[in-house]
Amino acid sequence: MTRLYITRHGQTFWNKERRMQGQSNSDLTPLGEKQAVALGKRMKDIELDGIYSSSAPRALQTALLIRGNRPLDIIQEDDLREMYLGSWQGRLTSEVEMEDPEMTDNFWHHPEKYIRDDAESYLQLKERAGKKIEEIAAGNKNKSILVVTHGVVMKALRSYFQNQPISEIANYPKSPMSTSLSIVEKRDGAWNILQWNDTAHYELIEE
């Protein structure tokens, strides 16, 4: 059995500005830092055997804050990075919607139809993130691992864990919140979601 504690990075400045981040980067806001610290407090009594993070600076910053004083190295993985959004990266969501309303609608509501020449598809993302998660699980049998990644990656992973088609992503009730905690286990070759997108630690955020 392998248990994974999966979280999205803390709030960034581009999140506040409603910019498309993709594989470009924006630093954590003061609130984003507090969200990560609060998750670290929530997890302080959980014995972790390792930490894996997207190599994006915002994810690594989040992982460092969650880790706190734990004597664990953070293993950076490019395959845990956010979906590559091509020419949309760094642009306001409103600008992208005006420029290409149909494809923007597909991105949010019809993921199976979101296919662009200069960007990654949901299926491509699901395949690379799923492969990396399998590698992490295989290399950490009978261990508990923290994984810090991104919002769209978590959507794709949920589809992967539940063996659902890409189209089902649009039916998930809520997008992963900043530093929300999800817990999954792989036991006897099968994935099981124990908890998804939980933000109880927001109560620990200090003003």
C-alpha cells in the first residue's frame, strides 16, 4: 500500500489577477504562503516518508512551507508541472475568452474537445501525470508521500484514479482549491480516493 497526500500550490498573484498560468510562473501571495503554512500545521502529526513537488517555483515554494522542519528532501518533477497552455500562458482569462470563446468554453466545460496546436491536451496531461504518479507509488511502497502539484493536474489525476474518461472532468463538483488536501491510496494494484479537495486547515490561517 502507498498513501499519497496531494495538494495544489498556494494562491499566486496571477490567481488573484485571473491570469492563465500553465507552465509559466507567478509567486505565492501572502495569503498563499499562509495557506501552505496552515496545511503544514494540519499535517504536523502525519509521518511522511518523502515529498515530491512540481518543479514550478510556486509549487516548490508551497512544498517548502508545508515541509517546515521535517528532515526530508524535496524531489522536483517536471512531469508534475501544470498543463502547458501555449500562447495563453500569462494572459488574462477575460482576454483569452474574447479571443477564442469556443476553445475557452471547451477548456472549462468540454475538456475532451480542448485540443490546440500550441498547447497540451487534457489526455496528454492525464497520461504524463498518471505515469509519474505510478512511478512515485512504485518507488515508495508501504510509504506515505506528499505530492505538491497544480489545479488542472489534480483534475486529470482524479480522472486517472477513477478510471474515467476526460469528459467527466467537467462534472466534478469543484476545482481543487489552493493547498486543498486530497488523500489517495494504491492497494492491491488499485487506486482509492479517501478524501478530495479538503480545506479544513483554512481555519488555521493566521490574519
